[in-house]
Amino acid sequence: MLSEHDILSIPEASRWASAYLSRNVLQSNINYLIQYAKINKILRDGIACVSVLELKNYYDSNSRNKSQNPLSFANLREADTTKHVHRLHPYKGKFIPQLAEYFLDSHTDELKKEVYFYKGDWVLDPFCGSGTTLVQANELGINAIGVDISEFNSLIASCKTRGIDLAYLSRVIDRITELLAVFVQESGILQFDEELTAKLADFDSKYFPTVEYKASVRDKKIKEREYAAEKEREFLKIYEKLTKKYNVRLQNENSDTFMNKWFLPNIIEELKFVAGLIEKINQTEIRNMLTLILSRTMRSCRATTHSDLATLIEPMRTTYYCIKHFKICKPLFSILKWWKTYSKDAVERLAAFDKLRTDTKQICLTEDSRSIDLDSVLRGKKIDGVFSSPPYVGMIDYHEQHAYAYDLFGLPRNDESEIGPLCKGRGTEAKESYVIGVSDVLINCKKYMKPDYNVFLVANDKYGLYPKIASRAGMKIIELFNRPVINRTEKDKNPYSETIFHMIDNGDAND
């Protein structure tokens, strides 16, 4: 039996951690902890090893391993919570697929004592976002309708759920990649980027040796802020000489649009070039998927630091000290690498989902759920229930999070129709408007649901608004499922809690 003072090789540490956490911990996970100086690397006879005690202390201090609530899904890896098409495109505020699966699946266990949905049922998600409910409904053999006010959200959900000719998609991707490679080569930006990358690699290797530097920062042997600022200024001189040598433009003529503010000039040229090629594609499903791949590429090519991709603080057009990677990093000067990466990833994820896809209907509509007419879609059928996560009060501007895509593709925006957007804050008026907005959605949904419907709404209701919402919608809350949110798909890993409200009709015949 291992003691806390034992030293393990990387494969041994992987097996120990998997047993300790009751989940699969890969050797790459252990290597990550070493690389980012979370634990120390110990060399034994030239073999990289780690301390059991350090591993145990690290995992014990990580809150994701403490929850005993089954709905925390703490045993899952990120690869599980972002499986197949769920990571086709980033999206703030989505729940993990396992949560939808838990309530949609026709099984019972100690926590879930009832079955709410069956194969062939119809489920509605009136705030469908990126389509998690629709995807999981398809896996489980359930028909689903998703509605969202954002046209780009609907595009994401539709691309995830609609079947597509992957062989043809791959051929089109290959052709666009060839044309893009020629375009980039002719622009001359690759020569600049190659020399910059080489000089940056030499500089970082000298002044920011990966493990040693991170360990010194962790142990406070180096004053990170002062040291990094000095080296940042030192490399900036090299960067400025290179931009002059290759005549690289760093500024657009103005910053009147999101694209002009957050993208370097040559990145914009490449994006518009690929967008022009995509626009010529006649087949809608192929064109939409390529649009989504380009949007994902675009998001990763914004002129911002690696640590600010999800928040966007200030445009970054020079080299800088990266607090995420503990070294000097640079902006991106071409989309080619990420276009290749995300194109390949998209085809693989679609292929993985095709193996699970069922012969059910998933329909996604860009409409306002407060007023949408579903009769033409349902054709006499009735909805069995709802599984959805309404926007949280004052948390996210749902159109603005994809502002880059709206700019590039010229999509219409419906910001003014969002419920509970960040821009309206969290004051009394915003909360009252939120209650009215969400309850109006439920009132409209009731028109299309069976009398014995089940509604599940996922929310962080720290303001206590959902009892009011249920009452105003003519529903009653019959059960609460509390869930610590531990596995996050965005970079903000701070855990929080949310509640799944189970609502049914209040039985008032006069309602």
C-alpha cells in the first residue's frame, strides 16, 4: 500500500490519481501539473517522477474533488463535458450535456426517483443558446424544438444537430485551406511571423525557462511583476524593429467596429477572404458549418492576451508578458493555423456525433419565445415538457459575446429583445423586467404543452425570483435540485451553485 512519502513515475501517478479521485486521470494531466509548477518534478534514474504527498495536497485543495452531490458531475473530465459537437464553438453560459441528459434520460436512481421523458417525446428549450438540450435529446431518441432570439446562437445549435455530408465538407475545407495558404504566403506575413517566433523562442528559453521559472514564481524567489515588466520592455524593442523591417501594419484606420478594434489588419484581410469563399457555397448546411468554423477561428485570433480571451479587456497589438503561460507571448498574425485546427476538429466531432445520432427531429428557430407560434411546427402534436436555462440577471450580453461574427457575416442583431442582459444591470427594474420576461415565455410555452407537462429550469436564483416567475406563469415549483457547478467549460473555473427548478401546472382551471 502506498504511503504519502512514496515517489511515483508519471504512469504510476496517473493510476494513483485515478483511483484516488474515482475518475480517469491521464498521464498528460500529471504532466500538466508539472509543466505549470503545480507540483514538482523529481528525477529518479533519469525518469520523471512526482511525490504522492504533493499530488494528494494538490487534489485535496481543489474544490472540484470535494462535492458528493451526484449533480456536480465532479468525476468527469473536461473531455466528457465537451464531448463531440458540444465544443464546435465556444459559448458563455451553457450547462454541461450530462445535466440535460440526467433529466431527459428515461432511467431512475436514488436522486431522481421519477422518469420525466421517454423516447419519442417532444421537449422544448425556449432559451436554447448553443443547443445542448437539442443535442442530448437527439442522443436519447427524443424530439426537440429550440428557440433563441439570437440568430448566431441558432446557427450554432442547428450546425450541431443537422446531418451533413462529411466527405463533401472535408473536400470543401481542403480547397479553402489551399486558397488561404496561397493568400497568406503572398501577403508576406509568414516571413515576419517566422522570424518573430524564432527570436521569441530564444528569448523565452533564456529568461523564462518553463518549469524552473514557474517554480521560482510559485516559491516567491522571483518577483514576477517586476521581472516580467523588465523583460517585456526588453523584447518590445526587438518586436518594433521586426515590424519596421517587414512593414507590418498594427493599426486599422479606425476602431469604429468590433473587427477594427479587436483584430490586426492582416487578420481582417484573411477573414474576409475566407468569408468570401464561404459565401459562394450553394449548399446551406455546408455553408453554415464553414461559417461556424470560421467564427471559432476568428474568436481565437482576436488581438488580446491569452488570459483575456473570454473577457476582452484591452486590444493587444504588441508582444507582452503572458500571465497564463509565464513567458513573453505575441499576437496572432495569421488565421491559417487555427483554421486548419478547427476545421479538422469540427469534422472529427461531427463524425463522433454521427455514431450516436438517432432518427428524431431537432428544430431550431430564431424567434422570441414570448410570442412564437409553434403550431406550424408541431402540427397537432403537444410538447411533453421543457428543459432550459434562462439567462441569468445581468450576467451576459448574448449578442455581444459573438459580436465578431455579427460583424464579419453581417447577421441581424436583436439585442433589445434579450431577457436579463448584462447591459441592463441587476437593479430592481432589471429584476422586475426579468420576472416578466421569463414568465411570459412560460405562459406562451403552456399553449403547446400537454396538461401533465414537466418544466425544468436551470438557474442561479440568488435574488429569489423563480417563485414569482412560477406563480405569474400559472405554475408551481414542486421540487428543487441543488447543484454545485464545478466542471466549467470557460476559462473562469471558480465554482458556484445553481438550482434546477421542477415546475408543473398549478391546476387552476381559471388560469
